[in-house]
Amino acid sequence: MAEKLKVALLQANLEWEKIEANKALFEKKIKALSADVDLIVLPEMFTTGFSMNASELAELPNGPSFRWMQKMASEKQAAVTGSLIILDKGKYYNRLYFVFPDGAFQKYDKRHTFTLAKENETYASGEERLVVGYKGWKICPLVCYDLRFPVWSRNTEDYDLLIYVANWPAARILAWDTLLRARAIENMSYCIGLNRVGTDGKNLDYVGHSAVYDSLGKKVSTHSTEDEFSEEIVLEKAHLSETRSQLRFLQDRDRFTLD
């Protein structure tokens, strides 16, 4: 069990619907990371930007971009996570993959499709939340709009780390900053938000604000730039153990089930 987990945040300016160019961009960034990084976090739809052009851009579950993630995870000996446009059994999904260094993987289909952008008219919603076990850490990876729905991220499994990969626009960046901190505090968990920067093909602007918060809501990442950056942050199990044993907020949570 690893008492510490080194996580790399890769905030980037995605090229609109240019799959190979975006993979080349991230490959360069990944190769520049330190040798002891444990987990690499990429944005939502990191090969295309947040596109509704699924019929032209979707790949099969075992497609080239997924295999690229496996290649990066193997070469770096680190887990890699981020979402892709996937066609599976006749339906399109905004699918997050969590790929382990040995090529094994787990997947999560975005539960809350963004109706304001009519994502729900193109992509099917996922039905199950995912909690990944990795190096002794329990990790709950979610996607963008999921951030607005606290019941979905509710920490019933005592997970250690909550991750949101996103294409969250500048117009609502205050909500992004506020809700990431809130999710960390209410779940007594580390919370990572990984966003993009730049302008997409629909002229929407993105200003990043990728960040890591600890279980008390303190920001532990240092970059605040609206430009591209890579940052490696060490998360510590001792912090979670101390705050949870002292404060016991999770023990007082309400008990209920969802239909």
C-alpha cells in the first residue's frame, strides 16, 4: 500500500477535433514527467475537445486512442485517466478510462450528460459509478458536469480521491472553483479537477483552473495560470487518516438509498 500518491495534472490547449495532434501533444507532456509519477490525469474528451460530432470522431472501445493510453501507461509505468468519444453497441458514450500500467483498465461512462450543450441528444448516460483500487488508494473518477451533482459523488465507500476531468468553460469558472472545493470538504477526500484551456471550435473559451484540494478544502496545487501547464502533486494518506479520525464527519453522514 502506498502512503503517498504522486499525481500529474496535464492542463492543455486542445486542438479542435484533431485526434492525432492532441495525442502527440500529450505524449510529449507525459514523456517529460518525472519517473516516479503514479497517476496521470488528462482532460475530458482529450483527443477532440468537447464535440457533439460523435458520428465522425467516435472510436471503438479497443480503438487506437485507448491503445495509446495503454502504451503511455506501460512506458511511464503509471496509471493514465481521461475520457474519449466511444461507440459501443450502437451507442455513443463520453467514456472515461482508468488504465493501469500493465494495460488492464476500468471504465466509467459520464452519468450526467450536459443538456445545455445537448450532449444528452448524442451521448448515452452511464448507469454505474466507479471506484478504482490503485496502489492502496480508492479513487472515484467522474466527468465534468457530474461536478454539479453532489449525491452522485457522495462518499459512501470512504474513497480517498475524487477526480473530475473536464472541458469547463470560462463563463462558469466560478462554479468550477467553488464546487471542487465543496466536493473535497463534504466527502473528506482529496479532490482533483483537470480542465483544459484555449478556445474550441464553437468559440467557447476555457481558462483551466485545474487544481487539487485536500480533505479540508485547502488548495495544495500551486499553478493558477490560464495557460498550459504540467504539475506533479504528492497526496498523503496520513492527511486523510488524521482529519477523518479527528473530525469524523463521514461517520455522521445521512443514510439513504437512491431509486
